[in-house]
Amino acid sequence: MIVEACDLRFTYPGAAKPAIDDLGFSVGEGEVFGFLGPNGSGKSTTQKVLTKILQGYEGRVEVFGRDVRRHGSDYFNEIGVCFEFPNLYEKLTAEENLGFYRDFFDIPTDEPREALARLDLPVGDSRPVSQWSKGMKMRLTLTRSLLNRPRLWFLDEPTTGQDPHHAVMIRRLIREKADEGTSVFLTTHDMTVADELCDRVAFLVDGHVLVVDTPRRLKLEHRNHRVEVETLVNESTEHRGFDLSDPKDKQAFVDFVRDHDIETIHTQEPTLEDVFLRTTGRALSEPERPS
Ligand SMILES: Nc1ncnc2c1ncn2[C@@H]1O[C@H](COP(=O)(O)OP(=O)(O)OP(=O)(O)O)[C@@H](O)[C@H]1O
Ligand SMILES: [Mg+2]
């Protein structure tokens, strides 16, 4: 395992209750592991413990088979971190930003110009980064976090603020890196990212991990057998729902389809968001509850 966390607890100074509590999970090599939870559920706090930004936690976290507390500064040669807010040198150009960052490492790093092109960022742009758009700055931060070719890549909401074209590009890059063996630990509210990209997801609520499984298994467990049919009756559309797990309703569905002109038929597969709501009793986009 690349990451193993067990009984992890962290309380911010002065807080009444822990931000994360009895948290446990593991991340394998080349796995994209998604951390899903509403605002304030402890996603960023967990990432900050794993990246040594927060000290003073209880429990055990091992990364690369070694207690995180015992990792020295060479730990940062092996991880890549891209958090929510771009913290770039705004007065420098993109290439100066990457060059500056690159100098921190005493290991082989990617060529900045090639790295920029990979996420559709301009090469040779003489403008300071302050004149770049928000989406471009986010992609630059992503690019920077990969320069040292990390074995473990932390991403906090990697597609937020990206247009659909660039969101697809980022999802592809994440998959590509995972296929090359990079482990990815990401938080997201984006169900396309969670569903398409994550090998496994953890559902986090109030600092606890409630479920960890593959998106597919989670959806299968919560599947239902409802079918929604739209028909045209006297030039207006009517909707009917059927539960195919009920033999009577199933027969009614067959009769209905035979006797009517059908416009559309849809099965009602749950989304990962539905599964989250049913499993945790909470919506993914629910506002933080006052503690
Ligand atoms: N610096 C801080 N000082 C005190 N409490 C904090 C601090 N940062 C976060 N918290 C609290 O810890 C809890 C977990 O916050 P965290 O930022 O980890 O949530 P999150 O899941 O990343 O949320 P979001 O989806 O909004 O990014 C929340 O109750 C939050 O108010
Ligand atoms: Mg967060």
C-alpha cells in the first residue's frame, strides 16, 4: 500500500470537536482514490495531515511504508500537491514560476515548456501570471505539482473552474498518470470525476469515513428497477413509472408499452450522488453544519 491511515484524529486548536475522527483508509499503487464529502467534512484536513502541513494528529499514517512523522524533507521529492487555491508567484511568468519551483528538487524534473503544453498552457508567454485567467492559473498549479514526477499526487478539486474541454483534459491526465503507476488521492464534488476516474471512493461525513468501495459496486448495491415511460396522449406528454421488481407492475409495463405510442423509456440508475445521500443521509453539496 502507498498510503495507510488508521484511527486518524485531528482537532484544530480551540475547536470543540475533532475535524477528522477515527479515520481509516488505504490507497494502492496506481490507484485513483476519491475522497467525497460535503463542505467541512474533513477532506482538506486529511490531505494536510498526509502532506505534513498539519502536525499534532493522533493515530497512524504510513506513506510509502513509513510513518509520515518520520519522513524528512525528501518526502517532498516523492509527492505532488495541488490544493484548492493557486499559490503562484503572481509577478513572475509561468516559466519563471516553474523554473523557480524546479530548483527546490535534487531529482530529475520535467521540462517546464513540455509540462505547460500538456495542459494547453501557452509556452513563451511573457505576461506575469497575475494576468492569466483563473482556470489557467489552476492548470499551472496542477502542472507545477507534477514537475517532480511524484509517486503520490494530492489533488483538491482538480477540475473546479475549468471549462468542459479542459476538465476532460485534466481527467485524462490524471488517468494517464495513474496508469503509469502514480497513486492519486483526490477530493472532489464533481460526480463525473468521482464516477469516471476513481478506482475507489470514500464517503466522508463529519470527519468519519462511512463507506469505501468502487463507484460501480456502490451504484449496483443501490440500483432499483424503476422504469419511466413517456407517451404522447392527445398531443401532450404523459409520464408513467413502473417498478420491474414487482411482477404486477412488470406486467402492467408490458401491457402499457404494447398499447401506447412510446416517446422515451428510461431506467432510473442511481448516480453516485444518490448513493451518497442514501448511504449517509446527507447531500454532498449540503452546507457545513455549525458545531
Ligand atoms: N484552520 C482551521 N482552523 C479551525 N478549524 C478549521 C480550520 N480548517 C478547517 N477547519 C474546520 O475543520 C472541519 C473540516 O474542514 P475541512 O477544510 O477539512 O473540510 P473539507 O471537507 O475540505 O470542506 P470543503 O468541501 O469546504 O473544502 C470544518 O469543521 C472546518 O470548519
Ligand atoms: Mg476542502
